Amino acid sequence: MQAEIIAVGSELLTPDRLDTNSLFLTQRLNHLGIAVVRKTIVGDQHDQVRDAFQRALERAELVISTGGLGPTLDDLTREAVAELLGRKVMINEAVLHHIEARFRRLGRTMPEVNKRQAMMLEGADLLENSRGTAPGQWIEAAGRILVLLPGPPHELQAMFAEKVEPRLERLAGATRLFYRELRTAGLTESEVEERIAPIYAPYSDVQTTILTAPGEIQIHLRIWSDDPASAERLLEELVGRITFALGENVFTANGQALEEIVARELTLHQATIATAESCTGGLLAERLTRIPGSSSYFLGGVVCYSNNLKIAWTDVSPALLEAKGAVSPEVAQALAEGIRRRTGATLGIGITGVAGPGGGSPDKPVGLVHIGLADAAGSRERGLRFPGDRERIRWHASQTALDMVRRYFLYARQEKTARPGGVQG
Amino acid sequence: MQAEIIAVGSELLTPDRLDTNSLFLTQRLNHLGIAVVRKTIVGDQHDQVRDAFQRALERAELVISTGGLGPTLDDLTREAVAELLGRKVMINEAVLHHIEARFRRLGRTMPEVNKRQAMMLEGADLLENSRGTAPGQWIEAAGRILVLLPGPPHELQAMFAEKVEPRLERLAGATRLFYRELRTAGLTESEVEERIAPIYAPYSDVQTTILTAPGEIQIHLRIWSDDPASAERLLEELVGRITFALGENVFTANGQALEEIVARELTLHQATIATAESCTGGLLAERLTRIPGSSSYFLGGVVCYSNNLKIAWTDVSPALLEAKGAVSPEVAQALAEGIRRRTGATLGIGITGVAGPGGGSPDKPVGLVHIGLADAAGSRERGLRFPGDRERIRWHASQTALDMVRRYFLYARQEKTARPGGVQG
């Protein structure tokens, strides 16, 4: 089965807003084995809306629309579709009572305009809205299915899960989408592409998409199949070959964020961590604490912008700051060692660099970042120069710091296997 | 003049990717006085692409497409449009040499497939690509203008600015878009809507959009006009009336972020700030340091998850933690006072709360956050319960903290005006 999505709303034709509802719908439809073959975005004009539905119904078995079910005169999806299908719209008394009751519960009288939201097309099935006032409508016409959903994401998502999915499940065929998402750190997009293009190219049934973010390349693999066992086998095989080619740079095959992987490693090793950040300004601590339950491994962190606070909070020696400068390998290591000692954490991380746009020099240009990692045995350091603006440089630095922690545990494991003598810093 | 945008690419019909190029194009087109009336997104299928162009050319004077100009067989925008218009495609020797030269500069031989990128439609004007290999094409047919642009954003943006904008500028009328973006903190969407709907409704020429984020409501005002002076006057008048209705809750009329406003206030007052965060995990420090030059007002911050570190880093008394619990008004104030004292900052902020999903209790449920603000004269506190998940709760808390700092300076100014005696904490 193939579907088209129509998003109705003039605000979606401004430079400020994207139709993000279609991402949710596409994901859920794909899981039902339904492919989305076109998306159309139109404004709140009767003729545009009518035309969009007309064309979509000429092409697709299933048309799902979002938006235009509100109470105002701008909300004209109902009327445009009714006109197109030659059906009447009528007030549905049960819906009207539901809307009135909703307003009463909030201690308010229903404004007259909201009556519009109780208007249903002749022959349409009501899709109740558990999160708001506007009901959805399920319409069957000339062998096509037309589903009108409200625009607010939380209303739409609840309605789709509760009312639409069970119906589509019964109609959809046996074909389903199978999916893997690999993520890598430490490689550029072209390095990834070069290494894996010869691998995935022969898998013509698998749709491969490569996405990039600072310090992270994602590889999305999708396959449509009515044979789950062989689809999973094919994906596993491809994941295995790609992982072999990219090695330890791959940190997940299930779309997990790098901070989730680091959280898992810390938990697994019953290790704790503390951070001392300068140019990233707290971003590393913020990412480490995004994970629920992070208090079990994250002890704390400091953001020490000034040299005085570097000295006061992590015992970096004034002489070292004077001799090497705040942005230096030595200070990165001293920050890591100092915060580790102060907090008693298993690992300490120190970050110092020039995030820009100002503050760069020929010696220490914008984008230069030093990252220190300390454990009980000592510390090591990585110096990198990141491209892009302040935001990208900061993100890339936090990503690299997290990846150093991930690799720390990776090598620890490898060394343990190779040489039972233990881990050296 | 009205335009439609067609985005070509199967990856844009997956749950992972949105067509973001259209935001850039819409903004630039709007500034030229060209409205975008429809967006269509199709996959890499010949018939779908052809149909999308056919329909768009039936409706709009200007059709701009993105994507499908790459070297592989999947890239079929050129062929689909040529077939639709009944024109031949031919290798353009100059373009071919340009592509070959580009590969040579990178020390590589041009792969045979890249020849496809030198294919131009009969009668098309070449739009040179200063950032990549695929040129764009400008095609005029039956009174319509068709512009084919490459998909990679940096290539498309450069090409649009260098080659397309100057041509459209000559064609576009005198109508232009005029724009204001108000942002508020401290009000809900329905409070904003209720107060301003009666104000903006009579301004039928102004398109008003209300967008929401945790702790922030944005009001976007746009007007199309060929008379800049009266458009600006109208917007100023509407901004004035809305600002009067929403009062000090409005923090910008120019779309600035709250952290930018706080940075400006701190700089203006030659004040400094330091943070002690628990549940926000560094997010407040991270937001304060997003702004270039933040080292002039941000001294530093601590993320003290554990009670031990709250005591060690901000001198919160163990007895207070014992008596009131870590999530309490008193501890929020003690964190703010402690970090201020330790760093010597003008202002100290302390945040403690339950970000969830675990850790809640009937007394102190998930979403409860206490925020303390300290100055030389003492400290105050706000306790709020934020809805949503961990990410939303943390963001909302950081937003509220920033807003407390903004209002601190606002009231300081008001008091100074009213009573020259100075500011009380």
C-alpha cells in the first residue's frame, strides 16, 4: 500500500516552520508496511486544499492529511474535502457535546466558533480526539481511504496510535519495513562513504542513507520485506560487513546517542565521571546528564571560564597557565586530573579551547581544542582543530570527549583480554 | 509573483529527513516579494518527478526544484523535466571541462558517471556551481520559469545567492515582505492568544503566527507590501499594541534568544554571573556561554549532582540539606548565594529539581524545580512545576532562570526610575 501526506497550514509555507508531523506519520506507516510516496504542503486556501486532495486521491490508495480542523474560518479542510467528494457536512451532536463538556471542565463556555469542529462529512467515521477538541475523520470513497487528522502533534500522535493504526493494521499487507541505524565517531563523511559504498552498493534491496552531524556519521539501512527472517538476516549481514570495514569507529547499530553508549559503559564498569570545561561551557555535563539516572555515574562538573576559577576549582598551577597558556595540552590534562582528584571520580575530563568567533591567534586559532582524560594511572590528551562556527566547534568538542571515554573502555576491554595485567593510563 | 518548490529525493520521504532547503528558499523568495504557495516532496522515481513538475507548472509562474542533479542514475530531475517539456538533453562541453578540472584539482580522475552532471536541457541557461560539480539550470517555457537547483544546502545557497537572486530581482515586482518577531517568557500559549487575538485580528493584511517552545511563545508578524514606509509603520503600530498588552513578558521584537537578551543586560550593567546547577546539569551555563564574548560576564559554574558536591562547591550546609531536602526553596537560594560568594560574581543562580523520569515523590513530583537568584543584598526564589519529559523540564527550568535574570535588571531599572534610592534584593 502507498500513501500520500498532505499538510495544510499557511504557517508551513513560511521560513519558520516545517511540517514535522509527516516524520511521525512516515515512521508509523512504514512500520505497517505502507510507503509514503509524496508529501504536499498547502496553505489555508480553499482551492489549493481541494486541488491537493484531488490530485493525491488520483494517485494514492491512502491519503492522510494534517491540519485545517481548527475552529476558525481559516480551517477549511472539512469543507474543501466535502466539496471535492460531493458530500454534505453536518454538525455531529455527540461531538458537539464532547467539545462543550471539554470547555466546561476548564470552567469556560464553548465559543460559538468551536461548533465548526463538530462538523463531520456524510458517511465519515469519527476518530475521537483524546487530547483536544477537533475529532479526526476516516472517509472511504471510490476505493480510496482518506484520513483527516488535526495539526497539533500531541493530538495527532495520540489519535493516530489509538484510532488509525489499528484500522490500517487490518488493511495493510504482510510487507513491513526493517531497519538498522549505525553511528560512527572519528571518521568524516567521505571516509565512511569511501569505505562502505562498495559494500552496500550490491545490496540493491536495502535503501542506504548517510547523514552527518559534527563528529558523527549515521548510516541508515532500510528494507521492505514480507519475510521478516530473511530481511533481518540480510540487515545483520550488511551491518556486520559495514562494522568490519569501519571497525571501532562504529558505536551503535541501534541508533543510540553517543552519551547513551558512554552511560552504558560507565554503568557496566561501575565507574564515575566528572568534568572540567572551559570552551564547551557545560555542554559535556549537559549531555552526560541528559540520560535518566545519570546521577549514578556523573558526580559533577565545573565550568571554569576564568583562569582564577581553573586554579580554584581544579588546582591547575598558575605557573603552568602562565607557561603554556590556558589552551594547551598540559592544561587540558591538569583540568582532567584536578577535577578527578577533587570529586573522587574514576575518570576526569578536561576541555579547553577557542570556540570563537573571537579569541583566536595564529598559534591558537579558532577551533583548536585540547581534551584531557584522566584515570587513577595518569592522563592522556587529544588536540584537534574543528571546523565551523561556535556552536559546531562546541558540539564537536563534546562529541570527541565522549568518544574518548567510549574508547577508553573499549581499549581497557581489549587490553584485559590481551594482557591480563590490567589497564595503564 | 507566486512560486512552488519541489524537493526531489527518496531520503526526504523517510522518517529521518525533512526538506530544510525550502526554508532558506522561502526566506529569500519572500524578501524578493515572491510568495511560496505550495511545496511538493517526491522520491527518485521518473514518473513522480515528471508529474510533480507538470502539476506545478500548471499552477505557478515560478517553479524551483532542489535535488536530483547528482551523478547517479537515481538523479533524474534533468531527464524528467526534459521529457515533460519535450526538449533534448545534451552534454555541455564547458560544464564537462569544469567538472573534470574540479576532480583534477582534488588529484582524482572524473568517474564516467559524473558526465551526467554536464547534461543541460536545450535552451536552458547555465547556473554555475561555485561549491560543487552539478550546475543548476534556468529554463523558460510557456510563460513559466523553472529553476533546477542541486540538493546539498551549501551548493544550493551559494548558487541561489550568486545566480538566481539577481535574475529574480529584475523580474519580481515592487512587493516585499516586512517582518517582526516578538518573543515572550512567562506566559502560556493560550494566555498570549487570548490577550492578543482581539488586537491582531483587525490587521487583516498582517499574517500572524504563534509558535511555542517550553517557556517561550513567539509571535511572528509578516506583511506583503509595495510601500515600505507604511508597512513598517503598520508593523510598529501592531508591535506596540501587542507589547502593551503583554507587558514585560515580551523580551524581544527582533527574534533574539533569551540568552542574548540576558547577555546584553549583564554587559550593559557591567555585571557578572555564576551558576550552580543540579537538575539542569549544565544547560544554563551552556546557554549563557553560547553567546560569543560570554567570558566578559560569565565567570563560571558548577554542576553539583551529589549532596557532597553541593556542600563542597557552594557551602550549602549539611543541616539544611538534611532538614529541607536537596529539592527545596532554601537549598536553591543557598546554591545561588554560595556560588556567588565563591566566584565573586554580581549574581548567582541556583537550580535544584526533579527532571525525571525517576526520582519523584508525592511531595516532590517530577517537574518540580526551585530556582534561586542571589545578589549582594540577598536572594529570592521561584518554585515551579514544569510539564513534559526530562528534556522539556530541563529546558523550561533554564528558560525560567534566564527570565529571572532578565526581570531582575528590568525591575532594577524601574526601581531606579521610581526611587533613586537603589536596588533591594
